[in-house]
Amino acid sequence: MKFRIIKNNFFIVMTLIVIMACSSDDSTTNNEAVISEIENNVKKDTWRITKYIDSGDDELNHFTGYNFTFGDNGVLTATNGSNTYNGTWSITNDSSSDDSSNDLDFNIFFAAPIDFEELTDDWDIISQSAIKIELIDISGGNGGTDYLTFERN
């Protein structure tokens, strides 16, 4: 009788361990699939910024006329026909403990000019589709909220 209780408890504990291990693997697998889907999507065609709100201020005018190309190997290019600026981009899992386990970051980096440096951040993805990507960033410093939206040309 005592052996049966120990055996049943052991079975329950092992089952819980397997379930927990599978659920985190599924989350990682799902994130990898979503990352791949978004990466493949943004590499198609060129994109334009249709919304840029910096801590409540509409600053879209800094990016009007620019087309963005999300290239292979993380190369990000912005051009308006006469000016071209190069940066980098990536999509990563956000591993901070204050976010959900399936939180993805859309990372953008521009070293210059100053207006494009404002895009440099690890943006949270609000929504994404074949034609639109909506991003948000809540500043840890001043608590301001920034919004960035790209739409396919």
C-alpha cells in the first residue's frame, strides 16, 4: 500500500515536470516561428513610416519620403532618393523578467543622423500583418511612450 502511494506520487511529479518542460519548449518554438514569419515579411518590398509619436509629440515629418529596406544579415537602409542612411535591425525574444515569455522585440539601430537615432530602440510589437507593423516603447527613464508604425509600400 505504501509503495503504491509513493509510486503514484512519483508519477504525478514526473508528469508535472514533463508538462512544464513541454510548455516552455512550445513557447520557444512558437516564438521562433513568429520571428521567422515577421522577418520574411519585412524583407519583402520597401516600407514607410506612417506614424511616429515620441512621448506624445508627432514627429512623423522627420521620416516623410523615406523608404526603409529590411535586408538580409540585419542591414536596414533608409533612403529618400538623395539621402541614404544605414542601420541594423533584428527581432529577438525579450528575456526580461517583467515581460511575458512570448514578448518579442523589434530592434532598430541608426548611428546617424540625429532624427534617425530616435528610432534606435528595442520596440515591442503591438501588431503585425503582411502590410503593417505597429510598435511601442515605454521609456524606462522618463516614462514616455513612443509609437512607431511601418506600412508596406
